Amino acid sequence: MKTVTSLLLLSTFTASTLTLTARATEQGGGVPVLPCPLGPEADLWVLAGQSNMQGCGLITRTYPANPKIMMLDLSNEWMPAVPPIHRVYTAAAPVYRNTVLQKNPTLTVEAWDKIVADARKKPSGGVGLELSFAVSMVGATGRPVGLIPCALGSTAMADWDPAGLAKGELSLYGNMVRRIRMAGGKIKGLLWYQGESDAAVSTVGQFQAAFLNFVDCLRRDTGIADLPVIYVQISRVCMENQTGAPEWEQVRELQRTLAAQRRNLWVVPAIDLPLDDLIHVGEAGHERLGRRVAEVALTHLYHLPGHGTPIDFKSCEILPPLDVLHHRLRVTFSGVTGRIQAQGRPAGFELRSDDPKKDGPMVFKVEPDPEHPDAVIVWYSKAIEAPVRLYYGAGLNPYANLTDSLDMAVPAFGPIKIDPKSAP
């Protein structure tokens, strides 16, 4: 799977590179301070994680510069925020070159140098959620936005270990903190999209502790005790071999539940979004994802009415059957704005028996509950006679498409145990 995520290295895309350089001063530790040219009223957002945050959506159109949105380029210069936002090949910090070469042993130094030379002539990369997010934020608040890209594809939580703080530009974590200080230190929050590289037998068991430690240390090292962190629940991967499915399900479930363990921590799903290759959310999907992340920020950080909030699983209730062939569950969600809906046939639910050799209940239909706007009715084939597990968005490449009226998505979840003793 790590080989899959490194495919972003083969992609090259274009965008304009008009550069505005702020006057630098020195901060403690020799870090140059480059204030955002948009002024002290600009809200600064850090972008970090792996390739889906770095942005691998195919750029299909020209993005005009927005005078209220700028980015602190990885070359350490402020410039208009025009995709690609993460211009990894011209990054000033050596950790980018070192990590890419380490994770891609067939990539020679000579080949890297050529990629860098080409990238200096024509910026290389794709589009992610960040520009859609920034446009939404500016439109709703009127405040300028400064983006601080720090992500790098194929990276696991171990690559973002806060123990690397003292290494500065030789560490992804240390370089991220350095860039925050470079921008003045007063950031509004962190946007994070990562987890695919940890959806493996060898690493999934450490994922929860590593992520929470990352959040705790970043809050300590920035001096912002309740630093807002909005992170994305990992989406899909299109692989013929399904042996990694349990670990992908486990990472998604951990991400769904981790938000409750710290203040100012929110999760946004991507399970329903279209891809541009076998693992990367595409341009159209990132536009929706950026708006979803903005909805969370506008509700919980700016306290603006009429915006969305994360949806989560709330409860599951076995309803009386209509007959021997028609059995029903009511699945209810929290955080729904308006009502649960779907474009096309509602889908994504699965019931699994504890006995893999048994022909258990099979889901054959899902429909919005006409009496409860925050619920759906899940129809299944036979009575639940022994405990089963309910999933939504299970497996590597599920089709799951439930949202609310603001396009906030239902997160992948499961296993949720359903005991027949709860039946009426």
C-alpha cells in the first residue's frame, strides 16, 4: 500500500508561480519570520499529512489567484495560493528530498535533480482540499486566509513523530513547527489527512496513541493549548487483493472515535468521494471535501449559524418485521443538518455474522426514514438470531453515499454489535 501512495511522484501538473516575498526578521532559534503579506488579520491554516493532503487530484482547469488567499510555499516564500499548493520538489527543507529518496529506492539522485530542475520551470503537483476550503472560508467570513503547506505523500505517523522536533528541517514534524514559527506562530488550526500508510497489520495497533500524541505535542510546541485540528477519515483504495481490508476498516473506526478524546478535534469523512486514481481523491471530490472542512470550522470556531457539523453514528434499533422476508433496522445519526439523503440509491451498509460459515442476514435496501430526518431504515433478509456486526462503508472500496442537506457525509463505521435480545 505504501508503494501505491508513492505513485504521486510520477505526476506533474502546472500552475502559475507569481511570488511575493515578505520581509524576513529573526525569531528565537534562528528561524526567519515571514509575516503573511495579507496582514495580521489573516487566518493561518497548516496543511499536513500524506498524499491526499499533499493533493493528487488531476488539475483540469486554470485556477485564478484570489487576492485574499496566499500560501507560504515550501520554498519559504509567500505567494498567491494557486494549485499545486504543495510544491514538494522545490521545497527548501531537506526532509522532503531525503524522505522521497528513502521511500523510493529506485529513484536516483540524478533523476531527483532532473525532477527538481523541471519543477523550477513548471510547478509540479495536483490539487487537494485546501483551496476549496480557503475559498469557502473567505466567502463566509470575509477574512483573508494564509495556507502553510507541510504534507508529504506516503508518510506514516512514524514520519511525523514529534520526537523529531529538534531536527528542524530534517524532520517533517520539526519542519512543520519551524514553518509555523516562520509565519509568526499564531495559527488558526491544522487540517490533517493521513492514515492510509498506517492501515497495515504492523502499524494499525499504534495508530491511536501515535495520533493523539501528535496532537498533544503540536499543541505543546505551538503554545496553543486547544489548537483546533480538523482531520479527514481515510477514503477508499481500489485493490484486487482485499487482504488489507480489516486494517483500513480499523483505521476508519479509530478516526471516527478519536475526535471524542480531545477538545477541538473534529473528523470529516471522505468515504463517498470520487477518486482520480486508485487511492487519491480527485479534483471534484476535493472541492466537496474542502467545503465540508470549512463547514466544521465555520460552525465550531467562528460560531456562524447555518453551517454544518460532523455526522456520527448514534444508535441502532431493530424494528418489528413486516413478514418473514422483510426485516428492518433503524439507524440514527447525530449532527444531521436537514435530513439524511443520497444521490441515487442509498447504499453502504453491511451485516456480518460472527459465524463466517453461516448465511446471515443480508442487506438488500436502504431508505431515508420518512418519520425521522436523522435516520435511515436498513432492510435485511432474515431475522437476527445471533449477534451480528453492522458496518457502513466497509472494505477497501465500498460504495457509500449518505449525506445530509449540507453535503456533510456519514462517516464509515463499524463494527457495531447488534444483539437479537434487543429485538421487540
